[in-house]
Amino acid sequence: MRTVTLTGGRRLTQADLNRTGALPADVCAAAEKIVDDVRARGDEAVREYCMRFDRACPESFRVPDELVRGALDLVAPEFLASLARARDQILAFHEREREQSWFTTRPDGTLLGVQVTPVASAAVYVPGGRAQYPSTVLMDTVPAKVAGVGRVVMVTPPQADGTLSAYTLAAAALAGVDEVYAVGGAQAVAAVAYGTESIPAVEKIVGPGNAYVAAAKRYVSGDVGIDMVAGPSEVCVLADATADPVVVAADLMAQAEHDPMASCYLVTCDADLPGRVLAAAERLVSQSPREDITRASLDERGVIVVAESLDAAVDAVNVVAPEHLELHCEGAMGLLGKIRNAGAIFVGAWSSEPLGDYVAGPNHTLPTGGTARWANPLGVYDFQKRSSVISYTPEGLLADAPSAQTLAQSEGLWAHALSVGLRRRLAEGGTYDVDDVARVAWPEDLPAPAGVRLPREGA
């Protein structure tokens, strides 16, 4: 891990963090080509890409419902009980996020408000193939169901034999997924974004994936909704002299073992802690069955930040804006109000980040790569839309019409002023001549904005 020392008032910068930033141009180009091809050729293209990248493609992309439900009988009772506990706690958390429509009225009777409705359909992307992520099935599906999404589709790459893991299918059954398709990669994103002969399109796509999946999601965004463009996993541990170096090392490794590109940050105000953490990590990594991946992440993507004070360390954390933040500090809860940028915050030494990955309840689909400066964890709000509701009475119209017309006139928008002016004339009990409405929109003595020609000036 590389060390950055902040002394003499120096602040952490993005250049210190060793982040790769945007998706590589070659990855984006490849993903866009796949999406365009699937959009043009449908199932045929999807099948070709599945065989090229996954070396497997089932005869039918859709997994029969009876196989999904049957997976519940194929997994160990202990796994099913753990999955159900996680599902219930994720559900309980996300139930608190559900937004409600609301309305208010002014004294003149004008009604204003917001109508909240769920998207009609959503696809949850679940990584698969070499590894299985039943926890992601729950995290992506439960908030969609809480939001009231009518059709939740799961897409995930098949295993080498063309089947899906019983663990993944059991999670889909328990979470209430409506349709399961054994398709992954950029081709799956394209299929659910635009639809194929056998895979109907959806309105929103959520869930993590590799760089090609992320690039495809970004490419289709605008034609279909997406949650975020997620990068490799990352963790930041903020620790003081009270932290257990072995526990800190284990927590850094918990992210490093995901991916050689995973980023691990240790931020501390104790100059002695990094050496003890690195020594513990060396002993632990050598015992890991994922040693190569873990070591590559720590060596190539790991950064240690040593600050002069705890306040300076907190300031550095806000620059990192990590996906996961752990607070291994005395009085950790007191620091919470100082943390501005983090996807999920684990407060205190007992709060292991993997608890959040699986069972705590808050969503583990989180903003990465510093996007926690403005982005949110996946939630019910990602599957709900808000429509403004505006209903005027004649009295309300008369109160607001003069201001609306004045603003429309200042912008030179004649028909805007006319639309309000006609209603204003009627609300006042007057009439208008459809062939002579210029004065309704624009008084004779009001000059036109520069560059605007009004009807009364002749055309």
C-alpha cells in the first residue's frame, strides 16, 4: 500500500488516490458495439455474445418459473434461513424509504402536490458465472418490490454448463423476482433496455456488474433509466490509536478480495498504526485462498493516508468519498455529523462492513469512485417517479397570472403570455376575439424584447 503523509496543512487531493476514473475508451467502444448489435438483431446477437463471452447459452433464455421455485428445495436449510433473515431485515429497512403522494392547498383553492408512482418494470443485474451473489438478488429486488414495481426481471450470466446457481435462483424466489433470464454482460443490458424477441424491455436497470456492464448501462441511459455507473468495490477505514490493527487489516482485505481493481484506503492520525496494520495484513493475506487477488488490490490500489489530527483525517475521508466507510475511532458516533461523503458508514469497531453486505438491512449497491459526493445508495426512491400536480381555481389564477405574464413577456414568449392571458380574461368575466388576441397576450404599450417580433408589428 502506498503512503500519503499530510503535514503542514497539506490536504488530500484526488491525484493522491490512485483512481482510474472514467471507464476505459476501449471498454466503452466494445460495449456500445454490443448494445447496437443486440438492438439491431435481437435474440440472435444475444446468443452469439453469450457463446463468445460465457461459453454457454441455454436453449431458452428464460428460466422456467418452476425451476426458480424448485431451487428453494435444493439449498441447505441453514442457507435458506440466513437468506430469509437477510430478506426480512432488508425489507424492514426499505419500508421506511417508501415515499407517499402529498397535496396542499392555498387559501384561494389552488391545489399543488406530488403524485408518486412506481416504474412499471425493472431489471436487476446480478453478477454470476465464476461467482454467485444471492445477496445482490435481495438488495436489488426488495426495494423494487417495496416501491410497487409490477414486473421485476433478473438477468445474470449462466455457469459453464448453461445453468444458474441454485443459491441465486433460491434468492430470486425468496425475493419475489417475476422473470429470470440466463443472460449476462453488455448483451443482457441491451436486451432489457430495448427488448428482443424473447426478452421484453424494462423501464429501469439496476445492479452492479463488470466494466462492460457499467459501460453498457451508461450507453443506454436516457433511453432507459439506470441507478448508477458502478466501478470496482472500495473501502475506507478511518482509525485512531484505539483501533485493532488485525481487525483493520481484515476489513481492508474484505474489499481487496473482490477484485484486483478494488480500492482500499486506511486514513489515520496515528503514525504507528499503518505499520502494525501492514504487518497483520501480510500474515492474513498469506492464509487467504484468494491471496493473489487480495495482494494485487492492496499492493496496486491501496493507499494509506497519515494526517496530523483527527479533524484532518476526517477531511481526507470526505475527499475520498468512499463507497464503504468504517469508523474505528474512540467516540465514533460523535464523528458522524462530520462525514459528508460516503455511500455507507459503519460506526464503531463492532460494525463489520460484510454485515452491511448481507444482513444489516441498508442496501449494499452503493456509489463508487468518489461519486458518493452526490450519489445515493440504491433505494425505493430509485423505483418511484414523482409527478407534480397543479390545479388552479379562478381566484388562484387571478393572483398568479400577472406575474406569469410578466415573466413570459420578459422572455419574449408570446403564446405563453397568451395562454395565461386568455384564462385571466375569462376569470375576470370578460370575453375575447379569437382573431384579435394580441392585446390579451401583450399590452399595446409594452415594448417587445430585443429580437422579438410581435403580431401587432406585422409580418
